[in-house]
Amino acid sequence: MLRALGIGLLALAGLMAAPPAGAQSVLFTEIAPLTLVITAPFPALVRAAPKSTAPFPATLSVSDGAGPVHSLPIQLSPRGLTRRTGGYCQFPPLALEFAKPTAKGTPFQGQHRLKLVTYCRTPADFEQRIMLEYLAYRIYNLLTPASYRVRAVDVTYRDGDRSAGLTRFGYVIEDIEDLARRNHADRLKLTTHQISAAQFDAHAAARAALFEFMISNLDWDFLAGPQGSDCCHNARFIAAKGAAPASLSGVVPIPYDFDYSGFVDAPYAVPPESLHLTRVTERLYRGYCVSSGEIPAVIDEFRAHRAEMTGLINDQPRLTPAFRAKTIRYLDSFFALVDDPARVQAQIIRHCR
């Protein structure tokens, strides 16, 4: 049933103002890191990863530090594109697939398929980058519930039961269907250029674009995806429940995948050639002009959460003092920019698309 524009906007306002739904995933209601042990034929998986995302049988053991250790069978698949096929990372990101009955009574109860962000290379410097990307998700959580939640994990990767394994920091990312559910919304599956920027919720789109600017991430597009892929590049979408595809409005973009940001500053990250930048740490606003009217209000939201953002970084005990100080300075440079009206006009408003 088609909805009138006014009704759609009222529904969206309810979506954005409503508290999270009561039926939330157990996995993402806690913050304390989980301890995981994944046993799988990792040499074979790593060799296959650049050309295949075919699953491998594996065993996952999980503990939250308080309850018992649970062990369950899973399917383990290489995933992603750049980190999997780019030739730089020694180890690919992974997808964990659960048979729901076997996950009952564990922290993964109710989950079917989850993304696991893994280490790229073994040196400690790379682990710092993974922590920073994890913190980028947590910072966006401060700004809006329409964002992916993440759960930190300490993962030991074992090739067989006799292997001592390698333990590294990582995190799992909330499933988009769970994100939509707790926001009282529907997930939208869109194709490239199926919608226009005018169909976004202007405030939500401005918030997402300013966040990407704050962390200096240019590896995204809310309207199109790479050739041969679904829409859109490093973004998913939700809208008010029952919204008709023929008359969509108030669409909320959900950004993800921040490893190419200046905030993370991964050694392999480079800016798009078309933008003529030399480093990913150079900020360039890529938001849409139809949302520019919301920028002042969105800047106020960011200011209101500045202390919490800084607190997340300062309170992360795994960050080295050098990485912590560098990251705080990078956030401070953003707030210095948005506190200057002339720079907001020159570097944000005038650079909209």
C-alpha cells in the first residue's frame, strides 16, 4: 500500500526518535570482549581466499569470562574484497555462519551469519589499526542508534587441535537485519542509482556524511556501488516499516567499513585517484547538497558527544600512548574546523555533491 509523503515522514520521525526495540541481540548488548578459539584448516583457507569465498568447516569455542566455555560447529568463509584480494594482507576477513540450534545458550544465540574483522598482518602496529576501526564504529554509535554495533573479541586461530594458534584482537559486526529490527525499521535492498539523494532523510544523510568527513573516509558512496555489485559502496539502508519502494522517502544510510579512513590510517590505504589527494588523512567532504541545510544541527550533535568520543579513545587500554595521542589530535583537528564558520562554508558546504 502506497503511503503519502507526509505519512512517510512522520513514520521516519518515529523511527529516528524511538528507543531501541526490546528484542535485541544478546551478543551486542554487552561491551566486554569475548574470548574465541576458532579451529579450522587455516593454511588452506588463506591460500584459497584471494580467489574464493567458499566456506570451510570449523569449530568455534566462546567464553564471556563469566559463564562456561561453549563449543559449536560453524562454517567459516573468507570475505571482503580489498583485504582479501589486494595482496597486502596476510590473513583475510572472515564470515562466521551458525546453525541457529547449535548456537542456543551461547553469546551467539539467534545469529546466523556474522562478519568477523580479523588481523591483516601480525605486527602490533596492525592490531592498533584494527582497534581504531573498532572505535570508529563505537563513535558512530554515540551519534545514532541507526549504526552498526560491534563486539570486541580476542581470537585464537588454530590449525587443528594440537596447534598453539595465534591470538589477535578483532571484532564482530551486527547483522543488518538486527540493526533494522532494533530501530523499528525495514532493511532496504537497493540497486545502483535506484534512489536519489533527495530520498534520504536529510538529517541522517548529513550526519553520516559528516562522520565520514570527520574520520576522513572517502571509500563510500550512498547512491552507487562498484560495477557488478549491489548498491551501495560500504553502505546499507533502512526505512520506516512498510515503506513502498515506488515512493521511498526518509531513507537512512548506514555506513560501514572504515579501514581506508585517515582515522585508521592503514598502511595500504590510498585515496581515490580521481580526487587528487596525496594521503587518506586529508579530509574532503563528499556529502550531498540536498542535505546541506542540516549541517549546522549535525555539527551541534557532534559537539555534544565530543567528550564521549575522546573518552572512548582514552579508555581503550590496548591503544599505545602514541596511537592514542595521534588519534585524539586527529579528532581535535576536526572540531577546530567545525568551530570555524568560514571553514565550514569553505570545506564542507561548498564541497557538497
